[in-house]
Amino acid sequence: MPTIITHAAIPLLLGAAAGKRRISRRLLYAGAVAAMLPDADVLGFKFGIPYADAFGHRGAAHSIAFALLLALLAAALHRPLRTSAWRAFGFVGLATVLHPLLDACTNGGLGVALWWPLDNHRFFFGWRPIEVSPIGARFFSARGWPVIQSELLWVWMPTAVLALLLWRWRLYSDGHNHQA
């Protein structure tokens, strides 16, 4: 898996680039939490749930069904998130589903159960450039630095470029709307 910080960075960067009028601060934070939440499944290790179990790491919580569930919850809570139900659904759903898609680009661990509960098969993408992050405190070992470098190259830089383009488009679009 990429680091928990990297999972949160994507909705934070893209939401901030979209601007406060489109993505409220509360929705921005909800997206960041939703992007990290699938990795709460590592708590299953403490309860004896095996990695390869449907509810183990990269199992059910890394599925489209889980992303839809969080998106529906966000839509139901759209008023406290200070946004529309559709925007809450879309932003939180996208933030959540990007988590397993990133994990499917890593070079280690088990794949993701993206289609759970319809299919428990774990899969990876054919292209897997992201170094898998060690789970827990082992991240702060010699393995941590190559993971950070990999994430900077394959996740942070492309996301930052996309956020910059989104921000520029927003400025251009907002400028034209004010001139009309």
C-alpha cells in the first residue's frame, strides 16, 4: 500500500485546487479521511483476521462496494459537509475508490478485492511502479525512504500537476464567468 499520508494527499490536493466554493473545507477533510479509511482494516490483524480473509487487509474495505457505502454516507450527511448530496457522494466516493486503485499499483502484498462481495479475487494492475509500504512502525526502517521516493514520483508529482491544471482551469473559468 502507499503510505496513509499519500492516500489522503490526493483528495486534499485536488479538492483544494477545485476551490472552497466547489469543495467545502468539511468535504475536503471528509474526502481525506475516506481516502485513508480502507487501511483501518489492518486492525483485523489484532483480532486474528488473516490478511487473505475477505475482511483482512486489502479485502472488503478496499472494494467498490465500500467506496459506494462511504459515498452514500457522505451524501446523507451533505448538509453538515456544507455541500450538495451529489457533490458529497462524488468527492467522497472518488477519494475512497482511489485508495484500492493505488494499492493495485504497488509491487507487494496481496492484491485488492475490488469487486467484493461479488468476487473475493485479489488483483493487481499489470503496471505496478509504486513501492509497497511496510505496515506499521516498520515504515520508519530502511525500507521507508524508497517508498517515499516512489510515492513522490508516481503519486505526488502527477497529482500535483493535475491539481495545478485544475486550479488554473478554475481561475480561467471563474474569470470568464465574472466577465460575462
